[in-house]
Amino acid sequence: MVKQENSERLGPIEPSPSSSSTERTVLNVNDLRTYFFTREGVVKAVDGVSFLLRKDETIGLVGESGCGKTVTCLSILGLISRPGRIVGGNVLLDGKDLLKKSEREMAHIRGRRITMILQDPMTSLNPVFTIGNQVAEAIGIHQRVRGRRLWEKTVEILGLVRIPSPEMRLGDYPHQMSGGMRQRVVGAAALSCRPEVLIADEPTTSLDVTIQAQYLNLLKEVQNQLHVAMIFVTHDFGIVAKMCDRVAVMYAGKIVESARMRELFHNPLHPYTAALLKSLPKLEGRQEWLTTIEGQPPSLLNLPPGCSFAPRCRQVDDHCLEEYPPSVIVSETHTVSCWRAV
Ligand SMILES: Nc1ncnc2c1ncn2[C@@H]1O[C@H](COP(=O)(O)OP(=O)(O)OP(=O)(O)O)[C@@H](O)[C@H]1O
Ligand code: SF4
Ligand SMILES: [Mg+2]
């Protein structure tokens, strides 16, 4: 195992990528820090987050509510507004730092090179416009197509996300569609410009289980067709198992463990990851049981020194309370930030 130099400053980061994986890197998030300067104090919502995203792959961002998943995604897209501010790090898209781009340049990148699907389709769709208009608008803003060609493209992309008889549905308003269909329309708008990176922030939470499974299959198929790299935010390890190649587990604004999906499931090294996996519902005999992680995640205001998970950790010792654990490279594809692994 290798302890990373400067690990306290950097937080847990990916092991050095091999040259082939570097070539395939689409997005490189490095030591990202996004703070909210509130009256009560500084909320360190994202505090040293680093990860790589490669072409065709999906990385899962998982963790309990409030750990900084959405703020990480919004920071990548340059969508942090007051009292929030990105105070450090860089976000490299094809080697160019997005944090140095002007708002005008970012508006060009959002929707064209990086797009995002939100949790609730109704917050992304405008109820007073038809779905045809809304998808066409997304295409029209970023591609120079008008008139008949624009409508053909709109029908094509709605077909790609399996809206049945899309030419007949162009005039429908969002309330005339089911939740699953609305979410597919949002997906169509997000994918219409064939982005390099798709960020899906809990896109299936508002869908029932069957529709959720269909939607996830569809996203996977479309990903294979368009070769888009995906950041998939979820609370649900079942979805991680289905969708993700690699997983980054977040706790209190930091990535505490990252690994290939199977490696993480079979050999979780951080007590928080192990507890999350234990809290998955399991069927034993006929009884379904669920263990929960004791205690609450900490407030991100004025975090005490030491490991943020310490108040909930069964393996805590004095050292854990004094100093934040460095990131340890366990293998080429596995890092963990815990004193027990040092
Ligand atoms: N505008 C804001 N002002 C102050 N704090 C904020 C603001 N927006 C987010 N935060 C804080 O940033 C932290 C991370 O929030 P974030 O929305 O990223 O959590 P999350 O991991 O996406 O949670 P969830 O699973 O509930 O969506 C939270 O503690 C939240 O309270
Ligand atoms: S560093 Fe200590 S408190 Fe934190 S997860 Fe590891 S053992 Fe638990
Ligand atoms: Mg969120």
C-alpha cells in the first residue's frame, strides 16, 4: 500500500492512471473545493474531491444525504451561485480547466459537451410548452439546425429514448405523459447534442421500480450507442451494481473510498462503505431486514479535526480524532482514506 504525498491537502485521489487510461480520460476533477459562506459560518460542501472519468465508463457518486454529491456535479458545470463559491481545484475537460472559463464559454459547454439529468423531471420540463418544443429548443440552441430538419432530429432523439410514435407525441404537454416518459424526455433533451459527459443526479428516484429498471436499461443502451461517459449520483447500491464501472463513496464533502464496482462490493475497506453495504436490504428466508448506520452525518459547518466519520465509527481510536486520515492506494484501482488502512 502506498500513502499519497500531500494527501491531506489533496484528499483521496485516484491512483496514478496508466497511460492508456490517461488517453481515455474525458474529465479530470482534481482537489475540487466548493464552500458556502453563510451567516452561521463556512459550509465545506465539497472539500478536496478528485476523480477521473474515462470515455464509455460510468462512475457512481454515492453517500448519504448532504454529503456533497449534487454540489460536486453543479461545480463541474459551473452552476454554483452565492453564497457558494469554488475556492480551489480544477476540472479538466479534455485537458482544459473549466473553472477558468468565462460564463459565456461555460454556457456553450453546458448542454453541448456536458449535460445533466435531474432527479425530478418536472423541475426540468416547463409545463406550458409541448415536449416537442422543449426538446427542439435544446437541439436548436446547440446545433445549427432549423425548420424541418430540427423536427426530424427531435423525432429521432425521442425515438432513441423509446418514446413510442414520437411524431405523434411532439404536441403533448408534460402533464399528458407518465413519470417514466417525462424522465425519458428529459434524457432526450440532455442527450440531444451527443455530449461527452452526462451527469445523472438521482434520475430514477421519482420512478416506480419497474419503470426505474427500464429507464436504467435504456440509459445503458444509449450510453453504449453514443459512447458518453457518465457520472451517476445515487443513494442506492443496487443501482450502482447495475450501472457503474467504478464507485466513489462520499462522506462529509470528501471521497473516502474509490474502487472498481466489484472490488468495492467484495472488499470494502472504509468502515463507512462497509456500513452502507450492510444497510442494503437483504432477503433471508422470507424476511427482509435492513440495518441502518447509527448516528447522523456531521454538519459541514466547522467540522472538527480528525476523521469526520469518527463519531459513528466502531473502530475509532485516539488518532482518528486528532488527524484526518491520508489517502492510501491499496491497489491500482482502489484508494481509501482511513487510519486502519495506513
Ligand atoms: N445554497 C446553499 N447554502 C448553504 N449550504 C448549502 C447550499 N447548497 C448546499 N449546501 C450544503 O452543501 C452540502 C452538500 O449538499 P448536496 O446538495 O451536495 O448534498 P447531496 O449529497 O446531493 O444530498 P442529497 O442526497 O440529499 O441530494 C449540504 O450540507 C447542504 O446543506
Ligand atoms: S479513520 Fe478511524 S474513525 Fe475514521 S473510518 Fe477509519 S477507523 Fe473509523
Ligand atoms: Mg443531491
